[in-house]
Amino acid sequence: MKMIRKDLLPVLALFLVVTLSAIGFSSTFNGCGNTSSTTSVVNAPDSQASLLGLSISAGTLSPLFSGVTTTYTVDVANGVASMTVTPTAASANAALKVNGAAVASGASSAALPLALGDTAIAIVVTAQNGAEKTYALTVTRHAALSTNAALAGLTVSQGGLTPVFSGATLTYTNSVSYGVDAMTMTPTVAGANATVTVNGAPLASGAASGLFGLPVGGTAIAVKVTAEDLVSVLTYTVTVTRSASSCGDGYVDAAAGEECDNGAGNSDSGSCITTCKLAKCGDGHIHLGVEQCDNGTTADTAACNGATCMLATCGDGIVNAAAGEQCDVGGTSDSSTCNMTIFAGSNRCKAAHCGDGYTNITAGEQCDSSGVDTVMCNGLTCKTTACGDGIVNLAAGEQCDFGVLNGVAGGCCSATCQINASFTRCP
């Protein structure tokens, strides 16, 4: 083993001091040539590149801040033209920049201008060892809230608005007939995101409301529009007047005594007359196609059968005393009690009887000489004249007629209905 030369020891010691100093070892020489020493540990550079906190001067971070979450959104009103951010680093050795500008940890950045729409803000955290983490904020500055509380349109399901709709006109009237007892209303807003209510009930723009009941008289309906800014408000009012019931309005009001109502179709010659009563025989109006006459009563006249409102005619089966009829069995054939054939003349629809001048065979007549004997007819019996019938018909030249006793020996009357010469007269 070789020995180190004693004269080189001071040089070697100085080399070791320089070398060891470079790695944190220090030594001190004492006067005796000996050394005393201390050691220190050298730490690695800091790698922490996170934020401990992040606050903003306007709006709210979404989601809530967490050091491990690096992406956020913020909504601000139109009136917010700029904002500041205040980042706090998790490590005191970290450096911070906001949109490229250095910012001390816990201090606010310079005011950052916000354009309408989205503005990106980048917060870069640089650790001592150079590692970086970027936190990204997207700030949305909204357009100014609309103050438009007008309507673009307003329609009603019945009737029509007076005057014609205009967004600048707030008051309207609408008249409907008695038959309209309910209606809907459809408002359309003009302003973006405006809301509307009808009589206090919220309604989507452009949608029809529920039905509003309409009593007789006036009913006010309020359409309230609130602008997007929740401050500007306009109220449109429509007063709907439902008329009282009247004949001719097309609505049958039974409580008012109406039986029908065809509106403009009411006619005294139709099924519903102008008094809103159903046409009927006896109302004094001829219902075309149904009635031939109408006396305004059920009593007969010479021309009209009151019960049927048909023209009085012999043979119609209706005895019309006002027309002079005594009977009417319908048709043109005689009955045993009524003369009906056209040959009866003025005796048609008269009670059949011997002596009426019309031979009613159905009644058993063989002739009818109006109650006067003729050569051919016994006026009293309406039978054909015959010697031996027991009836003396002077017009036929008979002087006597005892029927089966005619021509009996010693009798008064001969077989030819003449008085025998031995008699001056027959008893």
C-alpha cells in the first residue's frame, strides 16, 4: 500500500472542500490542520401547478370551484362590460398569468373586457419546476333584455275585433250573437322571450286560450304582456258584448218561447215562420208544399178545411159544412147515405134521400123525380112507375092501383089501373 506524501495533504484537503461544497458538504480547517464539517440536504424543485382558489368580480362559476376542475362557464348580464379574476396558487413558488399577464397569487387581475357572446379567459399556473396547468373560463355576456311588451297579433274565435288589431292599440270591442256563449283568444307576442297571460292564466305565445263563458251583456278579457326585462308591461283589453236573445238570431231560445230559429231563413211560407214558431195548420200562414190554405183558425171556410189546411173539395172525405156539404165519404162513388158521383151535380156531398132529384142506386132508388110523379117515376118512392105497385100515379094515366087486387071480379080497379065502368070511383 502506497502512502500519500505529507506535503500534498493540504492540496488534497482543499480539493475535497471544493468538491464537497458543490454537493452541500462544508468543512472548516482548524489551526492544527484538522477540519470540522457540516452537511445539508438539497431539495428538488416544486412541481405544484394547481390553484387553491379562484374568484371573479361578476357572475358565478359553474361548476363550483375545485382545484382539480379546469373548465368553467360564467353568465353575466349585458350591463357587465368587464370583469376581474383573482387566482390563488396552491404553492407559494408557483407563478400565475391571466390571459398572458402576470398576476400575484391572491391578487385581482386587470379588468378584462367582455364582448357580447362568449369571451375566453385563460389562467396559467407555472410550477417552480416549469410544469403548467391551465384553467379555462368561458364568460357569456348576454344581449340586452328586450323591453318589448307589445303583441304582434290577437285573434278571437267568435266575432271580430273593433278596431282592426294593431300592437299600439290597447282597447278593443267584440260583438257576438246570443247563440255564442263562449269563445277563445289567441295572442302572439312581439318581443323576444316576452310572456303573456289571459285573465291571469299563463299562455304560450300563439296558442289559443281556454274557453271564456259569455253571459248576456259585456265581458272584459285582459291580455297582459310582460317583456323579457320583467319591467315593461302592456295590458290589452277586449270587451265582448253578447246580445240578448231575439227571434231571427239563429239560436232557439226556448225560455223566450221560441220553437225554432233559422235566422235569415225564417219565412212565413217555410217550416219556421218569422215569429220563430213552427209552421202549423191554423197559424194563418200557408206552408208551401205542405198546406194549400190556412184560415188562421181550425174552423172551416167555404174554400178551406180548417183542420187540414187543404182546399175544401167534395170527395176529400171531410164534411165541410161551410162549403154546404152534408156528407163526404171520399172519392166519387155513392153510398147509401151520401151522393158522391159527378152526376149528382149540386147534390154531390148531400145526404141521399128520395126526392132530391138524383137517382142514388146504392140507396135503392130506381128513379128520382124530385118528389113529383112522372110517367116513369113515382115521386114518393123513387121507384119506376108500374100498374100494380099499389101507388096511383096520375101522371102515368092511372086512375086506381090496388096492387094485387087490381082486376079482381067485382072490384073497382081493373088490371090496367082504370076504374071499372060499373063504378064512378073507387072507394
